[in-house]
Amino acid sequence: MSNVPQQRISTSQPIQASLSIWGWGGLGVVLFLVTFGPFAIFYLAFYIFCFIGGGFAVTLLYGKINSEKHLEKCEHSYLPPTQIGILKTLDEMRLEMKPIKIDRRLTGSSFIDEPLQQVIQFALRDYIQYWYYTLSEDESFLLEIRQTLQNALVQFSTRSKEVDWQPYFTTRLVDDFATHLRVFRKAQDRLADREDKQRDITEELLDSFFEAEVEMERKICRDVVCTSHKDEEGFLRDLCELLLYLLLPPGDFHNKNMRYFLREVLARGVLLPLINQLSDPDYINQFVIWMIRDSSCNYEAFMNILKLTDKPAELEAVKDKVLEELQYLRSLDTAGDDINVIKNQINSLLFVKKVCETRIQRLQSGKEVDALKLAVNFGKLCVIPLDHILIHNIALQFFMDFMQAAGAQAELFFWLTVEGYRVTAQQQLEAMQGWQKDGKKQPSATKGLLKAAALGVYEQYLSDKASPKVQVDEASVIKLGEKLQKDDPTPEIFDEIQRKVYDMMLRDERYYPSFKQSPLYVRMLAELDMLKEPSYRGSDDGDGESFNGSPTGSINLSLDDLSNSCHDESMHLHAFISDTGVCNDHGKTYALYAITVFRRSQDGSEDCWKTYRRYSDFHDFHMRITEQFENLASILKLPGKKTFNNMDRDFLEKRKKDLNAYLQLLLNPEMVKACPTLIPYVYDFLENKAYSKGKGEFARKIDTFVNPLRSSMRNVSNAVKALPDSLAEGMTKVSDNMGRMSERLGQDIKQSILKVPPLLPKSDIDPEHCRVSAQLDDNVDDNIPLRVMLLLMDEVFDLKEKNQWLRRNIKNLLQQLIRATYGDTINRKIVDHVDYLTSPEQVAEYVKKFRDSYWPNGILAETPPRRDKSIRMRTRVAAKTSLLGIMPDELKHIIGADTTRKGILRVFDMFQYQPMNRRLVYVFLEGFLETMFPQYKFPELFVKLHSRSPRIHRYNQKLKSSSLKR
């Protein structure tokens, strides 16, 4: 019993102890919270964390300091003490640092050295110093770089002074450009014949271009360099390393670090950005506009470009700009005379907008048609008389091609040869008469040579040995032969047979009548800018405004379109000249007549507008309608022209009254009733737009045909005519040249009919597959300007497609132009101009322009952002317009208007592909280096550098396979 209470007591003691612990603990917590608040526990934890963290940081810092001291003691314990003398020497060198003197002479000309030194300074600052100073403050490396660059420039300058640059600028440069254009033309021809229509046109054109380059160069193809950025950088590195080898001292070149450094700076910092800029089509277009910025904008050329372009993006860009301008003009708050000016501007912009929209619709719908086919189907063509065709070079070319195709080339060549003989014989007989009047002795061989010339014509075209023979009646030929044997020849001895040949060509249905119905006649009119083509509607439903799609620049409404759109309204037209003013445009003064026009529609609504016309517009309009309606010539009388004092106020008032009377008679209801088809022409003349002088152009060109260019007949006789120093010498030239002309005409016939190639040096290579300079005619005078013009004109305007007769006449015209303008001093002028371009003053200007463009105000220019596509497209249109606008009319008269337009646009299109532009830049660079260092084997080097192209290997395999087949 005593054990039980004792056990209870032993178990209650731990319970009491635990209760006391919890009690006192709880009491402590309660007192803590009451004393310090409910957030005291968080503060306590924060204090503990700070204490532990601070102790850890102190421990790390203490250990780091002790470790560094220990390492420093260990380091010094293993190194020998520094000598006091070395320290003193270093201190003295720092104190005695002297600035290094650099010879700033580079080219020997202070004009060039000063801006060139600035370029070097800016280049070092922006390409080297900005990163070098982060590595070292020692400037010896920078000074060495500068000295190395200066040494290279000195060598370059010395070498350039020893080179004769005149052959490069006048021959090599032009040949490179013309050859590049030939390659592009061949690529375009291949693209036109391609069968794979699914491939991208640009990609296909580039492939064709570089394939043509392989065929032209045979051992070189620059496609890899021009299309692969990696290969281009490798090519430039190799080229720069070679240039450094030629220009640097051996010690500097063998320093690999220095060499590689300069190579990268030149290749990637100088040449590559420069090539990127020069090959950018947008930059080239801007440069073209800048180069011809002084020429005024040509409205006709602008409209031609809009109607000829095949790029919808260009039309869209122009239309967007037109809409922007329209919005601005409509927002203006104007009154009085200004509002009439703004209305005219708005109407002009609306017309341009309509042209763009119509052209875009046609391109997008795929309904583009051939303008020449349109003209053939239309059937209403200008008629050029045969006698005018025979005296005009361009027209004669097409008629000659037609006659050769018809097998009647002998008749045409006979007529031309007789014309030349007549001119020559008249000249020689006049000279003989002059000798007789002066009492001088007449050379005995004169009549004999003249007779020999006449017999040469007879043998070439009329004798039984002639091949081909002129088809005339045998009696006339026999009679002529007897006359040549018995009598002395006269200038008129061939006139009877020549007249019969002319009548045969004129009336025989196989010749001139058929020629007028052939496509060659339409092409001739296009070349003469006389093609009056039908217009087409801009949309299928006929709502669009009609305008002419002709490349000649006429914007005439077609007869059918005008009849459908304005016949009813024109019955209620009323117009009168309300005002007269004198305008001055680019130095030309002329009178301008403001015509107020009222039109009442069938629904009773009325329209009123003003249009402005010159007297020349009235004159052209009058000539146009009197040709179409011959009976009007006796009714309508236009006031005559006045040469002097035609800006006199009294005279202008009188002419205003006369022109008003002319308009009232034209719009008389009886006149309208008598000639209802006249209304479209009147409406077109009175419409508020620029009047297109369709008839005026034709009239002026016919006038040019008949009068000034009648002298082009002299080109026909140039082959047999020469201005003699003496009569005997002149007659000798007549005989020799007559034989040459007969031989050349025979060669023309063989080339055109029998397809025999021209007489060129024997070669296995197609002339089209070699450089342009390799095909210069041997008989061309050694005249640099003539050579340059022939090279450029042959390739730009594709004159090799013309027959040899026209090409010789073009050559004669150029020779006459050069000699008449400069005489025998033209070569000297060219040399002087090249010397001027390479003079120290001009080279200094080039360096300054380079400096100012890359470092404007001494600050490195930022890379400009790529311009918006619409701006680039409008720049294209502006560049094409400028190029087409500066073409002189004389050039169109020589080679043809259509050929001129196609040639200019071909050159422009060539510059719109950056890989092709890169190729041209590299060709120029290679030619420059070959001229600069002729003693080194640069041509062989470039063959090796460009031999990595796979096209070279494919071409060589093709040649091997073709040789095995033979």
C-alpha cells in the first residue's frame, strides 16, 4: 500500500515541471509582446540575420586582405630586386619624349596634299583610334600606320604621273562600257526568246547576262564576285594585298600584322562601301538627275515615259504623288486669277492620274499590245512620197531593206549611184569650165576618167555581166551603151533610164505601193516620229478616258473615241478668246491666248473652263483639219505669221480678233452640220489640257524632210564626191571611189540577200562574242572622237542591226559634224580636256568632294537609311525623263526617233540591276589597274581570280565537247 502513493508522487513531479516550463514560457512571451508589440518577433529575426551576415562579411574581407598581403610577399620573395639605374632611365625617357616629325608631302602638289592629309587624319580617327586607345596609350603604332599609308600614297602618286591616261579615258573606258552594254543587250535578246516563263525575270536576266559574259570574255566570269558577298570580300582582300605588295616598302609588307590590318581596312572599310554605293541603282538614278539638272523638264518626254514603262510600281508612285499634289491644291484658299492657274494645274494632274491608272490596268490585265501592230491594223498612216524617202537616210534604210527582200535591190542601188554620179560629174565639169575661163591648161585625163566612171556604172548595173541586172527595156540600154562609146559622158547621160527605174519603183505594185502596206513602212514612220497610232481605252467598259498609246508622245484622242464621247456635247460648244498675254519661258517669248469655252449638256447642265493656246497651236490645228477636210481650206483662213514686231500690243489685239473670227466660223452650226466628223478635232483642241501637235509634228518633219535634210543626199554621193585640190586629182578620186562604191553596194547586196557576212579579218570568233574594240573598222580614220562615237552609237542604239548603207552614212555625218565643229584640232582638244581632268587642281577638287561627302564638317557621315520604295520609283521616272529629254532632235534625224528612245531606255535599264553594276565597277577597276601597272601581269592575275566561277568550267566543257564532235 505504501508503494502506490509513492508511485503517484513520482509521476506527478514531471507533469508539474512541464507545466511550470510552459507557464513561465508563455508568461515570458506575453510579457514580451505586451512590452515590445506584436511585430517584435520580426525585428528580432532581422537583428539576428544582420549580425550573422555582418560577421560573415568581416570574415571574408579580413581573409582577402591577408591573402593579398601573403601573395605579395610570396611574389617579391621570388623576384630579384629592380636595378635603380633602369628605373632612372625609364623616368628620364618619359620626361624627354619628343614629338615625332612626319613628312606631310605626298604627291608633290600642295593643292592635293592638304585635303589628302585631312582624309588620312579622319580615317585614322574614325576607323582606328576609337578602339586602339582602349587597348594602349602608346601612339607609336598609330604613327607607323600613318607613315605606311603615306608611303603607299607617295608610290601611287609617283606611278600615276608616269602613266599616259589619255588612251584609257578615250578608248579603254569607252570600250569597257560599250562591251558591258553589248553583254546586256545579248542578255535581253535571250530573255525575249526564253521558254521558261515560270522563273523570275530578274534572275533569268542575270543568268543570261553572265552567260553572255563568259562567251564574250571566255576566260573570265565575274558572277561569283558580283553575287556572293563572301566571295567578293575574298576577291577584294586578294586585290588589296597585291596592291600593298606593289606600294609598300618590303619591311612594312612583310610585317604580317601590319599587312593584314591594312588589307582589312582597305577592303572592308574603303573599297566595299564605295562599290556598294556606286553600284546602287537608286544612287545612279540620283546621279543622272544631278548631272543633267540644268535641263528643263520635258512634258512630252515625261508622258512618253509613263506610256512606255512596264513597271506598275513606277506608275503607282507617280499616281500617289499626283494625289498628294491634288489634295494640296484643293486645300488652297485662292481667288481671282490664281484660281484659274490652280484649276489648270488640277486638270493637268487629273490627266496624268488617268494616264497612270489606264496604263496600270492594261499592264495588270495583260492586254498590252504592240504599238506597231495597232498602227498596221488601224490603216490610217501618214503617206511619205517616194522622192522624199530616197533622199532621207532613215527612210531610205527601210525602203532599201524592203527592196532587197523583194529582189529589186539593183534598181534602187542604180538610182542612188546615178544620183552620186550626176553630182560628181556636175562638179567636175564646173571645175573644167573654170579652168577654161582662167586660160589654164586642162588636164588631159579629165574626160577619160569621167568616161571611165560612167562606164563603171553601166558595167555594174546594165551590162550583160551585171549581177543582179537592172530590169529596164533593152532598147534603152543599147542606146545608152552606144552613146557611152561615141560621145563624151554628161551628168544627164543616165537620166532617161533613171527616170524609168524611178517610175517602175513608184508604180509597180511589188515596190513602193507594197512598201506602204508593209510593217517596214510602219517602223519607218515610228523612226521618223510620224506614227499616228489609234488610242485604246483604259477599261473594258469604256468609261476610261482614251489617249494615244503611241511612243511618239502624242496624246491625241482617237476619232472613234471622241465621236462617241463628245459628239452630243460638241453641238452646244461656244468658245471665244477672252484674254491675250506675253509669256517668257527659258528665254523664249511668245503670245498666249486664253480661250473661254462653254459646253451645255443635253440635261441642261453647263460646264465652263479656260484653255490656253499659242499661235503655233492654232497653226498646227489648222494644218491638221485642212488635210483631213480639203474643202475647209477655201473656207477657213488662219491669220498669217509675222516675223518682226509680233509681240506688239496692237498686233496682238488684231490677231486676237482674227483668231476669234476663226473660232466662231469653226463652231458655226452650219459648219458643224456640214462636217460632223470635224467635231472631235475641235473638242480635242479646246479641251483643257496640253494640246498635242499631231499634225504640226508631221508638218514640221515633212518640212525637215524636204528642205534641210535634202542635203543628206550629199551623203549618198559622198562615196563618189571629194573636194579636189586639182582637177586631175579630183577625177582620179572619182574613178577610184566609184569602183569602191560599186564594190560596197555589191557587198551590201550579198550581206542582205545571200546572208554573206561582211568582209572582216578572218577569225573563228563571232564578232558579237568579242569586245567592241576588236571590231573597229579598219577604214575608220584614226580619230579618237569618231572612234568613241561609233563605239557608243553602235552599242547604245544597236546600229549593227541597220544595213551597211545607213551605217556608212551615219559615220559620214559624224565625220562632217566633228570636222565642222572642231576641224583638225579635235584630238588636241580631247587631250587638253583629259589633262585638265587630271590636273592637280581638279584632283584636289575630287579629294575635297570625297572628304566632304564622307566627313561633312569633319564628322563621319552616318549611313543614310534606305529610301522609301515610292521615292525610288519616282526617281526612276525622273531619271528616264531627264535622259529622254536631253536627246537632241538632230540625233533623231540621224538614227531615228524610235531607235533613239529604245537606245536611251536600254542604257537606263542596264543600270537598274546591282549585280550588273558591280560587274561594270570591277571592269573599270581592273582596267584602271592594268593601265596603272602595265609592267605587271594583271590580266593573267584577274583570269586566275575569276576562274573560280562554275560558269567558266561549264563553258570550257562545252568547248571541248563541241571540238570533239568536229
